[in-house]
Amino acid sequence: MSKSLMWTAKDARGLTVQCLFNEDARSYEMTVSAQSARACRSEAFLASTEPVFGMDPNDRALSVQVADRLMHDAARSLGDF
């Protein structure tokens, strides 16, 4: 399975989010990692277009929306919300 990193971000709580493009499944995988395994989250969605020259604006917007939700869920499981 081949994956390409599309973007990554880290917040002040130490949560790291990554957007990966899974070339085999033609989907994006959003992962949130934290120091605690119970706070880690992931979710995938199908790409609307092939990211030849970067992510499609709609795919990028959806990835940010999914990342925000996953980071909020992870922070809540850590007791930050």
C-alpha cells in the first residue's frame, strides 16, 4: 500500500494530524495521533479527483473539516474539553 503525505499540522496540546493519500484505494486518510493511544483517531474518505498537482479544493476543505472533528474528539478523550 503506497501513501503520500499531503499535509500535516500540530497543535499546542501535542495532537498531530496528518492527511495521507492512499494511492491504492484512491482515498485520503486522516490520522490524529497523541501521546495517549486512547486519543488516537483516523478516518478515510474517497478522493473526488486524482491529486496530480495537489489536492482538489473540495478534497482539501473536507480534509480540514474531518481533521477538526477528529482533533476535537481526541482532545475530548484526553479531558481537554
